[in-house]
Amino acid sequence: MIELHEVTKKYGAKTAVDRLNLRIERGELFAFLGPNGAGKTTTIKLMCGLLFPTSGAVRVGGFDMVTDGDKARQLLSYVPDQPYLYEKLTGREFFQFIADMYGMEKAHSRRRIDEMIEQFSLADFVDDLSERYSHGMRQRTVFAAALLHEPSVLIVDEPTVGLDPRSVRMLKDLLRRQAKGGTTVFLSTHSLDVVEELADRIGIVEHGRLISCGTLSTLRNQAALDGTLEDVFLKLTEDAARESKATLGNA
């Protein structure tokens, strides 16, 4: 469902993403990890069509994000790290706005809105202006909106920030259900315990390069370390950083 082929993104002289190759299948829950500044957010924006690559190709559902971006974006939903709502709209009005943006038929959109309100337990506040919502209420509303048009690909950036343990559990159950139902889930997060529990495969980036990709077992083998994901992540990123410094020192 998601393909990145030799994708590079440069900002002037700075390379944010460096020849990234990645393929994520339908129904896979893929976790994308890396230190701050490693290129995770840039990669996500490339997959969503918010940025275009300097070179290489990004495809979603077989559609190239540059040449067939409208078709590609119809297949996906993106939940950013900061849940954004139009504060002078109620939750219900926001859902209808999203449905109209995706060209959903009116009767179908009303039915899906009612389903989302029930699934995410929004009835107590969905008709209030969203400017009154707490962070948790905003997060639930944004996730409901993201799933409204039944996307084939769900891209999620740091979804657990500011959530209480009960909300985190609900989020993990939601992501599991989506992947089990055939949705491709791309999850970027620093919450390594969530990744260790949920992910089918894990990709790790450092300085814009994909330094490891596979199951947790594969990553442990690469790191020569039988530890937690946190242990493995730190070992692989530290090794990659040392290698990068050595390369620059010899240049």
C-alpha cells in the first residue's frame, strides 16, 4: 500500500531524507522510529503529499504522490502529533466538513458520523464547540474524523502524547482493529513500549537514512543484543551515529 523508492528530500544543502526505500503492505502495522531530527516528520509529510521528494518516488495504493496525488490522498488519513480542530465548529460540524471534503454521499456520511460518535464515545460533547475540548477529547475527535471515510492507509504521528493510561489502551486497541481489518497503519512514535506491543515490523532512521527494518527479532539480531526494543534502538542509533561521524571525519 505504501512504497518509497530511493526517496531523497533536501532543504538547500541539508538532506532530511536520504535514498529511503520502504514497502509497507496492506493490513501491516508498521512503526517508524528515530531520534529527534532523524527525518521522521519529513518522511510522513512526503507520504501524505504535504511535501514532494527532491528525487525518488512515493506511491500510496499504486498512485504516485506527485502525478496522481489526488487519488493517493483519497486513500489515506493523517493524524498529526498535535490534534487540530476548527474551534468555532462543533465536533459534529467538523465531521460533516471532513465528509464533504472526501465527497462522501450525504446519507452515508450521516450514518458514518453516527457510527464514529458511538465508537469513540463522543455523544456527551460532540455538539459543543471544539474550543472547549480537552486534549483527550480532541484526540478522540481527530481519530474519529480520520476514520470517517474508511481509509486504506492510516498515518499516525505521536498519538500517545498527553493521553492517560486508559486512553492509551483504547488507542492501542483501535490501531490493532484497524490493521486486523486490512488498514495499513504507519505509526511514528517515541513510545517504544507501544511499538514493542503492537508493531508487525519496525523501521529505524538516523540522519535521514533507514538503518534497520524488520521484526523485533530481526533488529535484535542486527544489534547483536537480546534486549528490549529500547536497548536495541539505542544500540543501533548509537552505532549509526558513530559510523556517520567516522565517515565525515575521513571525508
